[in-house]
Amino acid sequence: MKIHEFTQKFPNENSCRMHFKVVREQEGIVCKKCSCTKHYWLQSKWQWQCADCRFRTTPRSGTIMESAKLSFYKWYLCMAWMSSKKKGVSAMEMQRQLGHKRYRTIWVLMHKIRAGMGNRDDKYTLDGSIELDEGYFEKPAPKGVKKKRGRGSQSKSNVAVMAESTPLEDIDTGEKSSQFRYAKMKVLTSHKSIEINKICKENIVNTATIITDKSTSYEGFSNMFDTHISFKSDKTVTKTSLKWVHITISNAKRNLLGVYHMITGPYLQNYLNEFCYRLNRRYFGENLFNRMVIATVGN
């Protein structure tokens, strides 16, 4: 959504509150006390009341906005800026645009939105042909500690990257290729196969075809998925069989380094959430803002 369109559609706090109320009702409200899904709206209280136990739910309750003190208008304006910028926006720039005094408040706000994006993408699993590899993202060393260099050193975070693609074949020439669809990126705490297996089980259906290099970390995939195809890693494989996963890693690194600075380990996952959320919805155009609002409804 363009900023001038945002100001016309959401000119004040009340317009944002009403829109968020409608989105919550469309997504469905579940009672925290009895799990009932039938509710009545109490206009005077600005709350929903459960039809069974009469427990009341506020618009923010059960969402990433719960306990937040910032107005709906600032939440919406932040999401409008985040969705309008193709490569993202830093917290410092967002603070300037929102005219907010405290940097930390805006930084936390943006990370909550990114966490909501990750929660939304976690509802879906990858299927079909999946390329899998690990990427290494730079991270700052603790104060007073000199960085070690090299692959997989303490200066880098290890990330499992999964790229779903559709196999294609040219009818005339018979040339085979693939078309990228969706991606997922998950930060790893170790190189052990048990952790990689767990993440893959959670994010990929067991009927999928997994394409990897010959790393020993992937040895158990034959028992986990229908088909496991592995190649010895070289330049040719990088450009063909593992093409999309390496393009995803390259684009993510370029995006993060170009916009954000000093990305610490605990928050790297949130930045990757935002990158994948945008990438997986790259054809949504101006509807990306509405999808972000839906993502905030989750917790």
C-alpha cells in the first residue's frame, strides 16, 4: 500500500481500530477460557463476549499487540512502511518516520511484527521438490572478543535454507529447468543432524523430494522423505540442482547487509522471517499490507 493511500484509508486511530476489529472477526476469535468460537460484540465495552462462558476478549488480546501501549495508528503506519519498502526499513528510519521519541520502542515493535510474519509462515509446509542447504550469516562478536574467521566460525550463524521449486520441461527442446515457489529459513544452533532433521520434519511434508549436497548431516533423509537426491557440491550443482536455494541465500545476505546493521544472533531469525515473508508473497503487490495485518492477529 502506498503511503498516500494509507493516509486516505486510515486517517486516524479509530479507522485503524475498526479495521483491526473486522480482520480479527474474519480470522476467527477463540475464547481463552473455554475455546468457544462464538462471540458477541459489546460496543460499549469494545470487547467480544463468549457465548458459552461469557469471558470477554479485547481486540489486542491473543495477538502480537497484546500488552502493547502504542496506538493502533502507529502499528498500522509501521506496517504500511514495512510493506511499501521492497528491501525493508531500519528501526532508526522507522523511528524518524513515526516521529517517536524512543528508538527501543520502535525496534521492539518491528521485531514483534517480524515474529508475527514467522508465525504465519509456520502454518504452511513445503511440498514437492525441495532444495536444502545451509547458509552462514555474519554476526557481531561480543565486546572484547576478537572474531575468528572461516566457514562456520563464531563470527557466523548457521541457517537451514529450504527452497520449494516446480520442475519444468520445454516441450520443443526437452530441456529441463525449475521455477522457484516458496522458501523457509531457520537458524540452527549446531551442525548436528538431529536438529536439521527436526526442522525439516516441521517444515516439509514427508512425501516431498529433497535435493541436497552430500553432507553427512543429511544422511537420515532417505527414511524421512519419499525421495532424497544428493550431489557432490561443486559450481555446476550450485547453478543447476541447488540453484534456487543458493539464490535465496545470496539475496538474503545482500538484503540484510544493505539495510540492517549489527544483527545479533537471538534476533537473526526475525530478520529472516521478514525476508521470507516478503519473498513468498512477492506477487501480492499492494495487498502485502493487508497480509501483514492478518499476521499481527496471530500470537
